[in-house]
Amino acid sequence: MPWNPVQYHKFQTERSAPFFDLLKLVHVRPNLHVVDLGCGTGELTLQLSNALPNSTVTGIDSSLEMLKKAKQHAGPKLHFKHGNQTKLSSIWDLIFSNAALQWSENHQELIPALFKKLKPEGQLAVQVPSNHLHISHQLIRETAKEEPFYSALKGFNRQSPVLSIEEYTEILYQCGAQQIVVFEKVYPHVLEDAEAVLQWIMGTALVPYLEKLDEHKEDFIEVIRKKLEAAIPGSPVLYPFKRIFLSAVNGK
């Protein structure tokens, strides 16, 4: 997908907060071999690298636009490369991913596949947005079913692959994981108005739709704008954003 770093960073402070909560779950040890899946523009991967003494960190992202920005943070112990987070190679002491795995399908298979890439005593630490039932996401899916968008999208309507906290816990247990931690947290963002919510989702949830719409792109945005103004009136507005955190250790 063609990611826009400028659009994504309009809410950089709010988007960064979960990273630091995820970082608190990491078992800090020296000399780790670490991968950050979905590293984006690299600022937070640099923070991860700084928190892990004498460790080598590799940031992987599928977006060349994001990686172009990330490479300014590269150094002797911090590297960035283009890649697919579902096709991870090598074996790692820490597999870290902040707000990226939601773009990959079939988490029933993805999480065990990643867990198998851990060294003994290695850790998986992941945060994924679980906000797909919020009205903003519901309106995207609703509008995608309407014409002329349905035809322009050729029926495309993305369903979130994110599972429940109970399901993630069961998957990690079946992997033989130890020290399992899984929880959901709500971030109560206060935004200026419905337009701010639209700007937020234009940097994330709307991206796969907009890349497919061509000449209908602006019309699609305008329809969703009007629906959001009706659904979330006033100023300021509360934008409660749910996220799932999971951490587990390979005890084998």
C-alpha cells in the first residue's frame, strides 16, 4: 500500500503512546538480535534500539516511502530493510511489532509462525489496533458497499484480522509460550472534531480503499466526512482507540 508519512504523522504523539507501553513489556537484556516488524519511519525503532544495550536491531517495512524516511536513523547497530513481515527469516531474541501486524491476514497462523522464529528464551512483543468496531471503521465498510464505490472497489471491503484477547492467549498457549501477557487498553484521545477523526483514518484505515478508487477517491472521502460529522458532532470529540498487547517467551 502507498503509505504517506506526512499524513500518518499528523497524530504522531497519539500514535507513539502505545509504543512506549509495549516497550515496557520488553525484557531488557544486552546483546540481543532484534527485529522490528513494520518499523515505519524509524523514529520509534531508534527508541527501541536505544533501550536495548549493545543489541543489533533491524527494522523491516513493506513501504518504500516509510523506509526512505527511516534510513536517516540507521547506524552501526540499527539497520532498515524492505521486507514482508509475514516472511520473516533468521532467528531472533526479540520480535517486536508496534501497530503493524493488523495489515497481515490470518493471525491464527501468523502468530505461531513468528513464535517459531524465536531463539530459546526469545520474546515476542506485539501491539495491534483493535478499533475496527469504532463508528469510523463501520462507516468505511458501509460506504464501500455503496455505488459507485462498490463497483470501483470491485467489491473490496477489508475485514480486520485482529482476534480477541482470549484467542491470542489460546494461540500463545498452544505454541508452548511462557510468561504470557495479553491485554486490551483504551486510549481516550480527545480530538478537535469529526474532521480530525477523518484525518486520523486517512493515514491508516482508509489507505487500502483510497489506493483502489482513482477518480472516486475524493467523493469517497467526502461521503465519509459527512457521515462522521453526523455520527460524531460537536467539538472537541472523544476518540476512544482500543489496542491489544501481547507478550510471550519461548521457554524451549
